[in-house]
Amino acid sequence: MAEVKTSIRYSIKYFLAAAVPAAFVLSVPSKPILMGLSTPAIAVNSYLITPFTALSAVLFGVFSIPVIVLTFEKRTGIIGTIWILAAALNIGLNLALVSYFGIIAAALTTLLGYGVVFGLTAIYSIRRIRLVWILALF
């Protein structure tokens, strides 16, 4: 069990060491990148959602590490339930907020959905291997 905790700790540490700077590098110059890759009509407002999308991708990547614990413990039903809850939350909030706040609301609800997925997965994984996630980052 100590080897599993060590592997998870280093996996999270190295993933975050690569993913957070990558998200920052993609978010800061997102408007010029989008202007070069798409039409100006798309790039005018779309660059605002790039940081939310990048952070959502980081949360999904971090989620993929503790979910292995639940998979090895044959608790895949929990994983499915978490995804269904997050999808329902995302769809519900999109229906409620996008008509008022537009694409920014969609980006925020997606970020919230991935946050819920990571949070619940981390909670269930902690219960399985007694790993303190705060300490796992160091």
C-alpha cells in the first residue's frame, strides 16, 4: 500500500508540474492563437473561455490519477455515478445560466462539473487508501 501512495503522490506532483504551466502558457496568448486558427468572429469572445477550459483539462488530468484506486478496488459503479451527477449538474446549470451569461457561463459550469468529478473521486479514493491529498502534492 505504501508503494501505491508513493506512486500517486509522484504522479500528481509531476502531472501538475507539467499541466499547470501548460495551461498558463495556452491561456495567456489565447487571443492571438485563436485569431490565427479561426475567424475573428469566433476569436473575439472565445479567448475568454480558454483559461476555464485549460483549468478543466487540468482537473480532468488530476482526476485520472485517483480514479485508478477506485478501478483497482472494483468500485467502477462509483465512478459512473460521479460522472452522471456531474453531467446532470453541468446540463442543469447550462440550461439555467447560458441564456443569461453566454459562453462564459458554459465554461464556468464545465469547470464546476470537472471540479465535482475530481472532488468526489478524491473523497472516495481517500477513503480507500487513507491518502491525505494535501500531503500528496509535496
